[in-house]
Amino acid sequence: MTDRHVIGDARRAVIGDSPLRREDARFVTGHGAYLDDLHFDGVTHAVFLRSPHAHARIVAIDTGDGIQCPGVLAILTAQEAAIDGLLPLRPGVEANVQTGEPFRFLPQPLLAEDRVRYVGEPIALVVAESRNQALDAAERIVVEYDVLPAITRSLDAIEPDAPLLTNDVPNNLCLDWHWGQIAEVKKAIETAPYAVTITLDNHRIVTNPMEPRGAIGLYDGRYTLHLSSQNIHGNRDTAARLLGVAPSSVRFIAHDVGGGFGAKNFAYAEHALILWAARRTARPVKWIATRSETFLSDHQARDHIATATLALDAGGTFKALHVDSIANLGAYMAGGSGGVQTNQYPHLQGTVYTVPAMSLHVRAVLTNTTPIGVTRGPGFGEAVNIMERLIDAAATKFNFDRIELRRRNFVRETPMTNAFNFVVDSGDFRAAFDAAIDKADLANFSARRHASEARGKRRGVGIACHIKATGGLPTENVDIRFEPDGSVSLITGTQTIGQGHETTMPQILADRLGLPNAIIHLKQGDTDLIAMGGGHGSSRATYMGGTAIWRASDIIIAKGKVIAARSLEAAEADIVFEDGVFRVTGTDRAIALLDLPAEAPGALDTYHQWTREAMTFPNGTHIAEVEVDPETGAVTLERLTAVDDYGVIVNPMIAAGQAHGAIAQGAGQALLEHAVYDPESGQPISGSFMDYAMPRASDLPGFDLGFAGTRCTTNPVGVKGCGEAGAIALFPAIANAIADAVAVTALNGPASGNRVWQAMRRS
């Protein structure tokens, strides 16, 4: 059961009506067009031979037997890639966002050359008439390896005798950065009456979108790739660079995309390789990842260890924060993983609390594991986890009330500038917190705790206040076209991956121009449709795309006033526009936007591109209640209450759906999900759903969700990104609840029954 109402006054508005999701009719009747639903004449099938070793030299590759297999068209290795001039994959962010200092990294070869560095790294690409024929041929490729020592844990990677992944990254250290008020923080911690230190392991997870990654490549003098991706323009540009051609020579098309969650945000070697194979074979080439390949080769997330200290005065006021952290980037610096450590992660340290002085020591290392990318709340989830866990640790150690400790230290007014000079434009953190406390019925928690104890269980409650900067890539565009048949085409550079944009984007345009919603048709997911696009990442779509729609609407209204003034024989200054109609002030003369005379074809058509100057900052409070069985350690999430500030809500139903998904993902990390590697061999131990537990409906209670939006001032729509809050807040909220129930504070991984039981025995 979800409480979808909007809490608060008239400033906390909802845009227009809230139509049901248009796309659902197509999806629930089986008319979606996911990658594996597409058909092409003469299509061939690709299979990747991937490394079985975490670290090894490649002594020799023999493809002779494989190429003789029936139906095989090609077996491609790094040797052929070098002959054709394919370039290696570089990270999307190559330098410290704050200082400009270059990261140390090794460009990732599209196919492994002289060495493999993680289990699942692609070595050869087999193309055959059928997938089974390609699999048979892949099994007959002989690779001779010289196996090397492997490292999988970040702290092991920086040991003096640790094996190196590459000489290009000494000590396996991509980044070693100190930032903030270092001397002030050190002095504050040394002189404060109270200081608490904790070490946290924000463990690695596999993102696992419902639809695996995949690509279908075609070449007819120009490259075309149909793919499951959440950032087609950026990934198109990367593929073009790898292939050595101009971006105009490459077209990327994403049809319906079955989820992304960050794993489909950045470029992969497979994008360029499948196109290359299509050119080499002169046939369409199709590759759909298996679920095993998802576990082995999709960018993973988190894997972040931090030791943090919070200093407080005698009354509990926060004085200083220091965090020493190390991030495991995997075998290669992929996408924006390095940039997360120098942008998102430091951006909002201290989160929604006033912390006068802060300092960071940030390191990032390479290990023999699958490369890290992003998932919901990258960097911000780690920062929120640190702050919320520190607050509870301080409350426990120094006998403060953890609710009042938070209230004492909330930022009281916005705009606020934190100790790192980042500005948050809006938010009433105390109001959202108090609303969540009321909704969670904490006044009666002791009665629920006693009832649990009567059944032999332990009950705890945990609180986490979250905040995140959303916005992603800073530039976005839309193209609005009034078609001859009376419909309106809304072409966006943002891209839906299941969030409901087919509903919300036309809803914004309909509200701005007073148009019937049904005549507006969203078109997206094709790099040939529109000049550029920032894709979908960092909950940017409604903010960035919605603002572009809003501003394009202003241009359309201005164009329409000129035409209406001529049509109504009035001065342009006397024309007003409201609810889709132009009127002459003080008269009954009027004309609807859609009835304006067609003075010239496309007279109202409008393209608009804009670049933001600030982010949006969704925030709120999540409260989790858990029950722990002391005999088995099994943890059950019993209640979940949330009050979130997403600014103006375009469509409460869709916003609630996004919040639900993020909550489920956050609960999954807290209770179930863990990507585990054998520390000696580097083999992934959790390589399938037999070993990796995803949250199911039975693992989750009903969500009591409310919205308490403060209008965002950085965009005219007033929205804030809504897709990531629960994934940020649930991990610390559940961890704090477990600590409240059974006094277990250190879990290296999710709160599985066995892990909690062992921790209870240790403590």
C-alpha cells in the first residue's frame, strides 16, 4: 500500500492531471520491441570467448579448429583488431573533476591482447550462422595461459608486494587525493569533547537489469547499431572513435529498453566489436548477453571502504568530518567511475547537516575484478551511508537521542553552501524528517518492539536522511514539430528505459501549450532523430528534457502570438495565451493554438538546446523497521516509511513507481545482494542467481510513501530527479535498524542470516 498524496501547501504542486502510463498498454499486451524482438534478414550470431582466469598472460591463441566448424563466418581476436586499426576503450572521465589532475589508468583493449585482467574479459569474437554454431566454435578455440597472482580487494591492491595489473598504474593506484579543510578538521577532531570513528564496507553489487545488454550491428557503408542502452548519443560517439570514423558515420538506435540502472550508461567494447564484425562479414550480427555474461561483464557498482570520524561538541553539534576512503574500480577504469570519486562522492559530504569543516582522503585502485561503473546514487549513496551511520554511532556511544541529534544539526535554510562550497538551492530537510517521523508512528514503536520480543524476536528502527545532486550531462535538447495530420511530434535527446517518459514528457508539453495529451507523440532512442542527447543517467530526464520542453514551449507561444496578432487583427502586445488559446485582452476575440493559420510550413516547429548551470537536489527521510530472529540471524524488513522531496511532481503515480524501484534496490543491497570473489584465484563466487540473491516481493513490506516537495529553483518546471532516493537511503536505514535491534554495527556485506548470526556471537 502506498500513500501517494502530496504533503504540504500550495507551493508543492502537481503538474496538470496524472494520466496513466501510456506505454503499459503496449507492454502488458506483448507489443514491446526489445532487442531480441527485432528481426533482420540474413542475421548472424555472435558469441564472445571470455577469460576463465582473473589474471594471466596470453601465451598463444589458436583459432584453427574453431574456424573450421560448420556455419562459422569469422573468429576475430586482438590481432585482427590491430590490423583494422581499432582503438582501445578509454574512460569517460580521465581527470580529477576538482583539480584537473589526470588519473592513472590503462586503456581497455576491445579484445584482450597479451594479458587478461578479470574473469569474463573478452578474448575472441565468433560469428556464425546460428548461436549454437558460434558456441561450438568458441569451445574449440585453444588459448594458452600463464596464470598470474590475482587481487580482488582494494586494501590488498595497495600492499607493497601486491601484483601489478599494469606498469602504467604504479601500486595499482589510479587516484590518491586529499581535499578540504585538512588542518582545521584535524584540530577540531583532536580538541572536540566527542569524536566517533567507524569503518564501513559499502559492498559490491551486480546491477542485473531485466533485459540483458545486447547489440545488433549492420553495415551498408554506414554503421547502424540497435542496442539496449540508456545513453545512445554518448555511446555512439565512443564507438565511432574506436572504429576510427566520424560520429555521423554511426547510427545508434535503442528501442524499448528493459532497465538500465547505470549498467547501460557507459560504453562497452561490444558496441564497436559487433559493428566491426558486421563490416567484416558483410552481414547483420546479433549478440544478446546471457545472464552469466551479465554477472561477468556488466559494469558492477559500489565496492567502497571508508573510515570516517565525526567530531561533536558537548551539546551534540557537529564540528568536523573526516573520511578516508578507498574505491575498488575493478580491472579497468570504466566510464565515469574515476569521476564519481572526485565529483559525486565529495559533492555532498555532510549531506543535509551543517558540518563546518570537512576533509577527505580519496583513493581508487585497480583489482582483478569486473570493472565498476555506476548504479543508482553513485558516490552520493556512499556519502549518505557514512553520515547516517556516523550519527547513530555517535548517539549510541555518547548517549544522545538519535532523532534529536539529527534535528539539532539539520541545515536550517536553503540555499545552503556546504564546507566544500557546493550549493543546494532548495529543501526543507527538517520538515521532511518530521513528516516521516509522524508517518512512521514511532510513538508506538515500543509496543511493536514488545510484541516482537513476546514472539522471541528482536525489533529495531533505523533512520536515514538522503540527498543527491541530479542532472547528469549538462546539455539537452528537444525538437517539437506540428505535423500535417494534426499531431505533435515531441523528439527528445533524453531516453526512456522504463521510467514512463512516454507519459510524462507529453504531459509537460500538453500542460504548457494547452494541447490534448493524446495528440502528442514522443519520439526518442535514435541518434538520427535529434542532434545530441545526454541519455538517461543521474535522474536527469525530467529536469533536463522537461526544462528543454518548457523553454521550447515559450518559443512556440512567442511565435504563435505573432501569427495570432495578425489573424485577430490586434497588436501583439494585446495578445495573451492561456489554456491553449490566444486572446485579445479585454475582448472575446480568440483563436486556439492548433487553429492558427499555416502561414508557412513548420512555422511553429521549434528546436531548443540548453545547458544547465546547476543541479537539482532531491532529498528526504526513510525509516525502516526490521525484525531479527536471534536464533538464526534472519532479518525481515517489516515497515518502510518515506517522505521525499522531488520538487514539483509531474505525475505522482510515476514518481511513486520510481521511488518503489529504488527502495527495492536499496533493500536488496542491504539484505541480499553481494558480488563476491575468491580472494586467491579471483574467481567470481556469485556468478549466477543460484549464488546471488535479488529481492522478491516476499522480501518487502508495503511502502508508506509521501511527497513533501519544495519547488526546485534551478529549472522552470520546479522538478527534482526522483529515481534514486531509496537506493541511497535504504542501505543505511536498514543497517541502523539492525544495530538498534541486536547491536550489530559492522557487516562486511548484506545482512544475511548467517552474517548477522555470526556478528551477534562476536559482539
